[in-house]
Amino acid sequence: HSLENRWALWFFKNDSSQAWQDNLHLIIKFDTVEDFWAVYGHIQLASKLSSGCDYALFKDGIRPMWEDSRNKRGGRWLVSLAKHQRHSKLDRLWLETLLCLIGESFEEHSQEVCGAVVNIRTKGDKISVWTREAENQASVLHIGHVYKQHLGLSTKAIIGYQAHADTATKSTRNKFVV
Amino acid sequence: GTRIIYDRKFLMECRNSP
């Protein structure tokens, strides 16, 4: 079953003796449902990775970094997890995120999606969905609402969208919330 | 053009099919 897009799975392992980009590795690309599950079944669950590691799933041709021309005007919907949620929630939420991407759950707004990242960190893990244009408010909000629903988050929970340009300057201001 | 959309249920069934 062909997917709408070809996707690339990336792995980041923190090694401070190397430049950031040298720690980022392309694992594999796939463009069918069956190949997605084959890949998913052969990699470690996110919860088993060491702190400092990331997985990123991006559309083929988009590198998982702010500097990429298809990311630099964009931003991310960010889900921050408490430390104790690594074992109870992280793997489920990351899988739901992957299924939203490959299944094109955001319908016509899916073209705004660049990819998603899971960051494994001692202080609390994070999952984010990256979109290409932070000023496309209608698409950003549609994606945020649908994403929150697919994650099964409570209506009381709030997730924020941050423009990469703000994150790059260390501002953590939410441009939108749902 | 048409977009290939798969819902969660379909994707999960593909995981479990032989």
C-alpha cells in the first residue's frame, strides 16, 4: 500500500566531540505501509533510547533541522512529557504521531507538514510535529486540533506551537495554542 | 489531485496482517 509521501527516518545520538550535524544519521527511507511496519519493528522503541538521542521522521528531501529551507519559516507543535511518562506514554504517543504523518491525517493541510521529532531527554522527553510555514494560521491550527485529538489528550491539556525562528533565539513563546 | 489517506484503524490492521 503506497503512501502519499516517501519518508526518511533519522537518528540523532548526542556526542559532544562531534559537530551537531555529524551526529545526525539517515537510517532508511520508505514509501509503503508495509515497509513502515518493517522499519518500526526493527528499531528500538523511543523509550529504550539513551538520553540525548532523537528519532526524526521527515518527508524525503527535508532535513530534520531548522536550517533546511523547508523548515526555516516554520515551527512545531510541541508535546512535553513529564519524566514519569517515558514508560507510560512516550511510545504510544510517538507511534500515534508517526501514523498521523504517514496516513496524512491532516488531509489537505498535510502538505504543510515537514516531519516529526522525538527527543529523549533526562529532564523530560518531547515530541513535536514540524510544519513549514508558521504564518499559515489556518493550517497550523487545523493540524494542532487534529493532532491533539489523535494523541487522545484531554481537552484541558494545552499544547503550544512555536516558530523555529523564536526557538532559535531561545524564546519559548507560544505563537498558537490548542 | 487525490491524496492517499489511511486512518489509524487501517494502518494498525496492516501491522497485524501476515
